[in-house]
Amino acid sequence: MLVQGDGRIVSAVRAVLVDLDGVVYAGERALPGAAEFFATLQRLGVAYAFLTNNTTRTPEHYAARLAQLGIAVDRAQIVTAAEAAAGVVARERPGARVYVIGEDGLRSAFQRRGFVLTGEAADYVVVGLDRSFDYEKLRLGTAAIRRGAQFVASNADALLPTDDDFVPGAGAMVGALVGATGVAPRVIGKPKPDMLLLALEPLGVLPREAMMIGDRLDTDIAAGRAAGMYTALVLSGVARAEDLPAAPVQPDLVAEHLGALASVFARYRGEGARAE
């Protein structure tokens, strides 16, 4: 069932946070055991939510996509780096003027909270992946930061994997602003813990009672560790077993896919757990 780790730790887990791409699905197909895993969590009364560093899509988009794969989920169970960034700014300064460099997912996250989106006299500059990024956006963002606006990055992923190559990620836009201003941003998405801690709040679960599941050691597992959570790596996405010996951050569990973790939860959280 497991490649590495002691499955008994899941007996302490009351909530699970799960990355999407490479964990639940790859492209248009569900990965092995994905629907079974969430059905198992529901049966056992373990809460769960989904996390993604992607800021180009809305939670509604992801909810619809998961439904197509046979995974019923409420919009509130999906936390994007865009939603997390908007939540952080809303706590710090409700009603702030925000200059957003990003796409629909990032802009709508701020609009839903009633923020004024403007390039003039902005209190915050918030940056995500923007495939129409240009010199004018760089100029406006630079000017706002130089005037004292807070600089927030939804994530700092420099590259994003595609089927046959890598493409620039939000980190490329962030890097341009860092180069122009000399100011380092506050990063909200993984591997920082902010998004994970935000996702746990409505679940009413402490970090030590939760598990982060992902397919990347440098973002998912690092974020889980930083948040003080249990961690599980699945080998259905980016990371491979041969990456583990050299990794600076080690997961508590390693499994081939979510289907294998479903068996672990069923064994150590289910009826069989009382007999062991």
C-alpha cells in the first residue's frame, strides 16, 4: 500500500488538504483511486479541502471539473492561491485599493470581496500568472510599489510543467517587479504555509490534526511541513521515488496514488483500526 512511512499516523488526522494537478487528476483524466479516496474520507468523517497555486481559474471552475470526475465538492472546499491572497488582504486592510496583475481567477477573488481594482494610488500590488503581462502592467506595478504599496505574490512558481515542456509561471512576473523595485514580495501560495492555514480555519481543525497531500516535494510537502501538518507524497505527478533521498524535506508517507492512501485511511481510521 505504502512506498514509505507508517500508516498508523492517519489515526490522528481529522482533515486532509489535497493538491489537484498530479494528485486528483492529470489533464482530463482522474488519477487512480481519486474518487474512492474522497468517498472513503466521507465515510470515515474526515474533512477535506482542495488547494492549488493556480490563480487563473475560479473555485467554481474546479468544482465543475471535479464533478465531471465523479468527485462531489462544494465551492467552499476549494482554496486557490488567488482566494488565499484576497483573504489575507481582506484581513489586513478591508476596502483597500488593489492593483491586480493576473487573470480572471485572481481578479474575481478580489472583486467578490468588494475591493476596488485600480492601477492608480493602489495600496496593494497583487501578482499572479498573467499571460498578457506587458510593459504597461510592469510600469504601473513598479510605480505603485515605489510609492509604498504592499507587494503580494500569489505564488512564486517560476516555471509550470506542460505535457512536453515548461512555460513561465507567476514567478516570472513577480521577478520582473522585484528587479524593477528591489522589493521582495510577501508570497501567499505554497511552499508558504498561509494558504494551508487559511484552508483549515473553516474546518475547525488544528494543523497537528491535518495532513497535506501533494505530488511535489518543493511546494506541497514543504508547505505542509511549514504549517505543522502531517504530509503525504503521491507518486502520480511530478515527484519520483528516486527524488526522495536528496530532498531536504521528507514526507511522513509516500504512496503510489490516492487509491493507496484510501486503503491506509480505511485500515487505520475504519473499523479495522479498533482491532489492531
